[in-house]
Amino acid sequence: MEIHQHTGAPVDETETARETLVELARTNGLDGLVVQTDPTERIDLDASFGALEAEDEFVVEARSETTKFNRVEAPVIVGIPAYNEERAVGTVVAEAKEYADVVVVVDDGSDDDTARRAAEAGAVVVEHTENRGYGAALRTLFREGHQRNASSLVVIDADGQHNPSDIRRLLRRQEECSADIIIGSRFTGTVTSDIPLYRRFGIWTINVLTNAGLGGFRKSSRISDTQSGFRAYGPRAIDSLAEDETLGSNMRASTDILFHARNRGFEIDEVGIRVRYDLENTYTENPVTHGYSVVNGVLRLIERDRPLTTLGVPGFVSAFAGLSLGYWSVFDYGQSGQFPVEAVLASLLLLLVGFVASVVAVVHQSLREADIR
């Protein structure tokens, strides 16, 4: 049985009320009481009833939802990259504080009151003197997490599209599976988001390319939402990313992080979240420009990390096609007596392209293996 004790009475009256509750509970044959003394805290029912059983007491204090995350030695940090988000950042900070020991806002060169609103809401504000991009704000957050010895760094958007209460879901998932990165996904679980069709198609395209580059051909290893900005990072990922100077400065940083994680053997998991698309002015970059930038970045990463796949295979196909066309040209010349100039030129071009692509692929692969060693 759960009884909420909402009272502003003096201590002696409160104690009398508590004794009365205990007596009533015992009289009515209840197994125990969970008593809430601070009405401003949300109760974690599972933890509270678990404590009632574990402590072998008739009365226990209610466990709040934030109790388990209060680890000052290794704090939970909520990081918020923000650029001209004065409208929503204060609300996001205020709600995120409930699930974190520290909220850090990186004001990426805003020319409005983003920094002031964030500070007034209780955040630690780190300011960039000029707008350096989403990826640069993330790098600052990773360094803050590293310097503060964070047990977890949860990155959430400042525009209000993410629900801060989902922070708890990511942290719990991280505790359950000990993954290095937990992604808040719009496409997994029972949670659904009303994503506009054009954005859904764009995200699907980027997901396919990214998973191909990551080698996620099996369903169990595929990432359903490679572009989600709502993620929880564990200590290994925080420390490693804090030292990575190669992360892109723009929105493609989300993809760069996934390649960084897979190359280092970090474990990635996902949990369903809901994202709002009914808010105004949530895009800091034109969707077409954003999509082109991300796709271009993914292709570059694939070329760098999987040269045999991106260059070697097409090179081999081109060379094989050139040889086949060359053989047909010789055979046709023998049959007809007419020299097929166009076919021969096409054959030579395919052979040249295939040869160059194959050589470049082998060189890139050799350099990559040397870097790994």
C-alpha cells in the first residue's frame, strides 16, 4: 500500500500523523507502508516496494526517481548543445535537472539570450565565442564529461523536441546492458513519432548508407536511428570521444561518432523515444543542405573505413566489364572484319577505371591496416 503524506504541519504533528497511519495500516492487516515526505519528488514505485521487502521494516521512506542517479563522485551529466534556443532552453534545462547531477549547456555562439536563460534555469553554461557547429558543441560536451569524470553523459536537444523524462529510460537501459552508447530511437519499441514523410525517407536513406558503412548487415547489428541526437554515453565512450579531433563540426558528427564507436569495439544499444514535430523553428539548418552534408560525410567515412568495399568491388566489376567487352570486340572483329572502335575505347576506359580504383583501394586498405597496428 502506498500513502502520500502531503502536509505542512509541524514536526510533532507530522510524527503523530505517521504513527496514526502505521496503526491504521497494522489494524487493517497491511504488509507495510511507503511514506512520501517530500511531495515535490516523483516516487519510483519499483525501488520503493523493493526497499520495503529488502529492509524488513514495516515503514520505509519512498525512493524518488532521481535517487539512483545521484552519484556525485561520478555524476550523471545532461549535455545540451544550443544555438539561438532562448525560447525553449530554459524549460528543457529545468526538466532535465530532475534526472541529472549536472546540466551543461554549450551555447554555440548564439546571438540571443540562450546562455542567460540556461543559466537562470540552473545549468552550467559553456559559451563558444562564435558559432562553430553542432559537432563542435558535442566535442565540448565530451570534454566536459571527461573532466567531470561523468558516469554518463546524456545529450539532448535544446529545442524541446525531445522529452526530458526519456532521459531516465536511456539511463536505465544503460544500467541494464552496460552499453557504451545508448541511442534514443524513433523507430524501435512501441513508442512512435509523427515524423513527416519527407524526413522519414531522408532518415531511411541515411540509415541504409550508414549501416552499410558500419557493416550492420545483420538485423541484430543494425542501428534503427543513426541520426538521433538523443544519446547516453558511458565513461569509455566519453573519454575516447573527448580526445577525437576528427569529429565533424556540423550535423554529420552524429554519424562520425557511430564510426568512431564501431572502430573501437564499443557496444551500441537503442531504446524507443518520442520526438515532437509540431514545434516551430526547430531546424537550425536547411533539411536539404543537412541531408546532403550527412550523406556526403557518410560516403567519405565508408571510403575511408571500407576501401575494398567502396572502391575495390566497383573497380573489379569495371575491370571485368572492360575485359568482357574487349573479348567481345576481338570476337566481333574476327567475325565481321570491321574494327569496333567505340567498343574498344569503352573497353579500355572500363579497364583503366577498374585498374585505378582497385589500386587505390589496396593502398587505402594497407594504410588503414597500418594505422590500426
